[in-house]
Amino acid sequence: MLSLQQQRLVWRSSFFLLFILAPPLDLLRLDLTLGHFILLGQNWTLGLESLVTGEVSPLHAAINLIWRAFIPLAIVVGGGIGVAWKYGRLYCGWLCPHFSVVEMINGLMRRASGKPTLWEAKPLPVELPNGKKIQPQRRYWLLVVIAIIGFAFLWGLTLLTYLLPPTEIYYNLWHGQLTRNQTIFLSVSTTVFALEFLLARHLFCRFGCAVGLFKSLAWMGNHQAMVVDFDRQRARLCADCQSACDNACPMRLKPRSIKRKKFTCTQCAQCISACAQVQINHPQGSLLTWAQDEKALNTIGYDSKPGKYYPAHLMLTEPWKNK
């Protein structure tokens, strides 16, 4: 049976392939040469051209606009917000192609420097929760550079195929016949993505992604949404741990803190998996678990009984640091 992180790898890899292959397979793209969307191999237009030519009445055109634009948009946006309301940024941690790149570069950068980002204050411990060791080796910087430039180019190329016919783009690229505009788009997008992947990939996820921001806002509005919960009753077990959960978090958050300090949590559960490995011999297992409904109230300052608060010092201090 696959572990939780292995399941995530399958989901992330599958969705990343879907992200790249959707345009060439005509699953979803906006064809600027045709002026409309392609969805599942079919033309998806708003039907307004029929109104211009007089083939349909204004009422019929309005119905087409509602049916083909507003209803699909409401389903996508409403469904996304609904999932975020209950589960938080689950899409970010389990499907998002950008977050997959973030995690990969984090791993390579840690192997190169001992730090998952350039902005980390100090290197992470060499030993992982599962007992394996990562000794930083400068030769991995070559892989870091290759990954950053390679994924930046792939992202730019993929986005271009969402806007223009993929067969044209791939043919021109293979034969070195890209047009001036295509070359400019690829050059600029590759440069921008490379800088973002190198310097600001976490900042983008936390502050620059509009989709992630709205998901976080919806999640914060639901006190009983799924959240990583810390068992404070066993907090002293953390005294012998080198903050494995903090080190494992790709977003560089503090999993043991209260919910508002985990505003951009992606529900990737790497902190949960790391704690489970540290506490593998403890009968009660991980101190971090996913919590929902009434149990989730613990993370915002409530006791299990609605309306009853924890004392402030239990919520804002770090008792695992006090032996």
C-alpha cells in the first residue's frame, strides 16, 4: 500500500502531465487564432457571432451566454471555493503544477546547500526523520540550475500552447522556425519563471497566487475546516526532536502553531509524515494529524466544547521547547 506522500507523488505527477498534455490533446485551451476555447475536442463559443449575423434573437443569445459562460464559471469557481471551505488549499498540495516544481527545487537546493531556499537562516539538520542523511554537495547546484531553467522553459512553452495551436508551436520549435512573437513570449516567460523559481517561488505561493489567496480566505472562514492539528497534551515529546515538522514544510510554515499562522498551508501533510517517522516507535503515533469539524476548533483557540477557549498562553507559546 502506498504511503501518503507516495499517493501525493502519483496525484501530482499525473496532474502535471495533464497540465502539459491538455493543449495538444485538445482537452482544454484558448485558441487565439480561432477566437474561442477548445474543450474536449469541441469548439466552445459564446454564440455571439450568431447574434451579429442575425441568426438568433437577443433573448436566445442571452441564454447562450448564461449557459456557456456564467454557469460553467459559477460551477468552477463555486466548486473550488466549496472544496477550499472544507479542505483548505488541497489543490495546491496535491495537484498544482507550480507547487510540484516548488517541492522539487526545494529538494535539489537542500542537497546542494543544506537549505531548501536561498533565504533560509541556517542549514537544516543532515539527518532526515526516516534516518537517511543528506550531506550537502555543491555539485547539485548544476541540477538546481538545470531544473530551474528547464521547468521555466517548459512552463512558458506549455502556456504558449494554451493560447496558440500546439501543433504549430511544437513544429516551429522543432524546426527552429518560431515566429518573432513566439520567440519573445518564450524568452520573457522563461526568464520570469526562472527568476521566480530561484528567488520567489514560496513568496508567489503565499502572496502572489490569486487562486491560493481566495482558497486560504475561504478556509479561514470555516473554523471546522480540515487543518493540521497539534496534540499539545504530548508536546514534551518534541523536546528530543530537531523540529522535523518545521523542516519538512515546503511553505516554511510552523505546523505546530495556531491556524491563523498557517494561512497558506497547502495540506501536503509532509509535516504529519515527518512527525510520524520521528514517533514511529510511540504507540500513539504522530503528534500532528488532520483534524476536521469540532476537533479543528482546537487550532483556533477553542476547546472541544463550542465557545470554550484555551488559555492564551497555551495557544501562543511553544511548550515543546520547555523540558
